[in-house]
Amino acid sequence: MKWSGEIIIFDFEVFKYDTLLGAILIKDNKQETFQIWDLEQIKKFFYIHEEAMRIGHNNLFYDNIILDAILKNKNVYETSLKVINNKYKPYDLIKFLTYDLMNGYFYSLKSTELVYGKNISETQVSFDIDRPLTQEEIELTESYNRDDLNQTLTNFLEKTIFGRFKTRLNIIKEFNLDYSYLNVTEAKLAAVCLGAKHIDGIEYQYIEPPMYDFLELKNKELLNFYKEGRFKKGEKLYVTICGVEHKLGDGGGHGALSNCHFDKCIYCDVSGYYNLLMINLDLLPRTMPKESKERYIQMYHEQLKLKKTDPDRRNSYKVILLAVWGAMRNEYTDFYDPEKGALMTITGQLFIMDLLEKLEPYIILVQTNTDGIIIVPKDWRDEELVLSIVEEWTLRTGFTIKPDYIYDIYQRDVNNYMYKDKDGGIHCKGEALKHWNSLDNIFGNKLFDAKEPVIVAKGIVNYFMNKKLPLETIYENLDDLRNFEYICKKNSYDYLEYEVENLETNEKETNKLQGVNRAFALFDKKKIGMIYKYKDRNGKLSKAKVSNLPDSVFVYDNEIISEGARNKILSDLNLYYYEDRIYERIYEFIDDYNIKDITIYG
């Protein structure tokens, strides 16, 4: 298929007697919006722009099928019902260029409207209405459709999504593939590019855990755990090294000091650890023939050369290389080889433990992760000795470490920590912190799945990294109320309700909500508001609070960007709650026994 360079953002609204195609045509850096109700005009629009790239949200499993039904003169409404009820088996669809923005992500369009601060638009017109639409209903539907089109376009242009789309195009060009590979999984893409082929029964083809001459691990308990293959059975081994207990096994190795702070550390991250484990130790999956493995090795070394000369091409190679390790444990991929996959994980841990044994007399271990360690010399006068031990390990094993210095690290546990790099840039890991700058990278950080508002993580990070009181952070961010919103979705439940209790009369008022909602902490001494989710199964109704919410909330599903909306929300917003919640999470990073050693600002 040939691509004209045109892009069409599209979305269908299907009723029993009416069908709307909404489309934004992007051509020569210009945009034009179309809303077409006539089926013959929809066909004409398709054939005029037959070589355009059609982009939508979940279009592979809905809008593409609707377009196919229209082009084949099928009953559109009946097709829509079959798709919605999972009774339609799409096959032999008319071929056209298309890309689904849900490729690699699982999110609702409404949740992205929420995190962008827009009106969370849900249709006011029933799709099951048993008559042609009135003019008012047509106008409501068009307004709803425009909101969805504009949000789909916004999502497409977001740097993470657009970067993914661009990388797919580059891979297709690099490996001479057709455009249908825009929408396959990365594992499928890698299998095609490398020539891997599934082997039936490979999970029963046992591999004896190999020993390596250049592994100098002394811990007999860990060596026996490895030699006996107990990690393959899901067993975990707890080993104390450098004074820190480590949990080792099939799922990865972890160990860390809890609730600690250091002014300066050495970060020893093993570059391309999984790639090099597969290459150096012959742990590439057996589903890859000899020539495929040779191609993998060639691509790995080529991407290193491309780091400065051609970063886009390098990124294409990296996508393919990284997909192999991730797919080795997935039985539905052509890389499926659970024996090699298990060996990959545990072998990486053995070599990290090997390094720690050599370092143990000279360091404080801050944390161990599967592919790196953070350490502090017990005496900084031994810094060169510590670095020489790391270098010896790299020369002996063939792995690569370029030690880096990090500063002002605060660590709650192995999964939650923050620090500054040599240029003062802030780095954060873990559920408590990861959304602190998510408004700058909504898709990269998957903000639409956040359990708490951005302001909570931002308050924690500013407290430790910038020495700011939570209230300072709160007031600095009041211009953008997206920092304070909770994401409330019905998910697997049938519906949501907002319940308000009058504290003076004890009366309750309940209102049914839409599927995705925006909530804020409520400041009102006369009432309490809460969102509940309901599930009806076989006539039995279950009720539960939406998790992670404050004790009292209010719902605001209109846009929150305008000055009028901001003033309205601020009049009900409970800033005290957000301040208290930030402090609660700050104390998670502080050891109760050492609070006196930590300056509590304010």
C-alpha cells in the first residue's frame, strides 16, 4: 500500500438509523474537519483519500470494522452491536493504511480528556434510540464527536505517542516491511525482523544451569540455589550481603536500605545488561536460528555506533533488541523459551552478587536492582579502590559499567527513591514519586493510571530535593488544577454514583455519574461527598468506595483550564487535605528512629 502523506484522524458514531463519520484531514501542515452523515458521501470521502493514513482510538477493534461495513453496504448498526458485544469476528477487511493509538497503551479517551483538563465529554444521545435523530440530537452528537476527534488528535501529537508512531515507520522502512506492521506488538515485530519461529513444547526442553569460568561468586547457598534450579520452581532465596538482605529468584533480584539519605553515591548501572547476558552467555532464545542470533549481535553493536550519528535509526534497533527479552516468558510469542528466560534473570543476579562480594569490605550498599547497584564508599579515600574493583569485574565478565555520581538521594525502599544528577536534574522512581512531573509527559508516565494527584508526588519531591514546604508547592501550582485532580473510573464495575450526606440533617442525595470522572478534595463543614462503584451480578448489588480518595470529595467533569472554572473549584477545594497527605507520604521516607536526624521544614 502506498501512503500519500495525508493523515486522517477519524471516529464513528453509530445509531440505528444514522451514522456519523467525524474526520480531521491533515495535509500540507493544514487541518480540515469533516462531519458526514450520508453513507454514500462517507464512501466517496474514503476513495478520495484512499491512500491516507487513518488514525483513531481503538479503531482496530471498532472504527475500522464500521468503515469496512459501510464500504461493503452492510447494516452498520447491526455490525456495531456485534462488535460491542464481542460477537463480530473481523476477517478479510478492506485493506487501508491505519494506526491505532491504543497500540502499546490501554487507556480510555475520556481519561485523557480528564488529565488534559478538558471537558470529559460523554454522549447525551442514546445509541439505541429507535428512530432517526432530531436536529438537536444531531447537533449534540456532532459536538460530542468533535471533542473526541480533537482529543484523539491531541493524543496523537503527544511526544511519546508520536515518537512511537515515528519509530514504527522507521522500523518498517529499515526492514522493508509493509504498513500492516504499524499495529502489531513489539514482540511480533521483532520476530519478523529477526526471523524467530515458535517451537512447540520448548517449555519441556530442560537446560542444565551452566557454570561460567569467569563467575567468581563464593556464596555457596546462592550457587546451590542456582545449580539445583530451584529458581525455576518459583522459589525465592534471601541472602544478606553488604549488610542488606536481598530477595533473589525468578522475578529478579532486589535489596535496599530503607528510609535513608546520602549526600553522594556512585551509581553502577550495567549498560545493556539483558542484551549482553543473552549475547555473552548464549542465552538468546532457542527459537532464534543461528543466522537470527548473528543478526541480533550485529544489531546490538551497530546501535552502539549509531548513538551520536543516527539516534532515530538506533532507536529502531533498540525496540527490536529489547523486545526479545520481554517476550521470552510469553507463550504467545515466537521468542517463547521459559528455560532461557529463567536463566537470564537468575544469571544476571549471580554476577551482581559476585560484584558485591568483591566490594563488600569497602562500601555501604544503598540498593541492588537486577541490573545495577547504588553504593557509597565507607571511606571516600577508598574511592579509586572501589572503582578499580568495578573495572576488574567488567573486564572479567565482559559486561559494561560506566560509574556515575548521584547526589542527595532519599530512599524509602528499593522501589521508591529520588536523587539529583551532576547537573542538578531530579530523577524519581516508584509509585510514590513517579507522577511528580507527569503533566509534562502524560503518556510516557501513564498519568491516566495515577492513583493520587500529581501535587502529592510533586510535594514530596520538592520537600526533599528543593527544601520546600508542601504548602509552598501547593500555592505554586494553583494555576493548574490538574495537579489536584483524582481520576475516578468505573473499570469493571457497572456504574458510579456520587453520594452527598448533609451533616446537619443526615439526609443523603445520590446522583449517577458517567464512566470517567474528575474529583477533588472537598472543604465543606456541612456535608461529605463520596464516589461509590456498583456491580450487579445475578440480582445481587455490591457497593464499594472508589479507592485512594480523600474522606470527602466533589465531582467536576467540565473543563478546569479557564479562569472561571478555576475560581469555582478553588472555592470548594480542601488545600489542608493535600498538605496533610503530602506530609503523610513524606514520613514514609523517614525512619521513625531517625526523625531527630532529619530536618522537618516547617
